[in-house]
Amino acid sequence: MKNIKIIVEKHPDGYIAYPLGIEGVVVGEGDSYEEALADVKSAIRFHIETFGEKVLDPESLLDAFVAEAVV
């Protein structure tokens, strides 16, 4: 088991969740925070089963920050 940082975003039509530090695209969704988190955890397990543990690179992500910028 590995600890993976996951971002969960709340949108008007539900929740979106995605992990940080994993090679490739992995996304989960749901009507609630818990559903989105469960969905992305399932997607992460599938991604690792499909592509192998090489998609996990714990050294590549040291920390995560949320920043705000005017564009």
C-alpha cells in the first residue's frame, strides 16, 4: 500500500478527483466527496494493475500546493 495525494474538486454538478504523482491520466467522479474518492481509488488500482507499479514514482512528487493566479 502506498500513500497517494488526491485532489477532490467540488463542481456544481458533482465532484471530480484525481491523484498527484502518477504517470498517466486517472480521474474519478461522483455525486458526493465520498463517491468521487472511492471512484478514483478504484481507478488508481486499475491503472496500477494495467500498467504496473512503474506508474508510481514516489520520488517525483515531494509536495503539492494550491496556488491562485490572475490570468
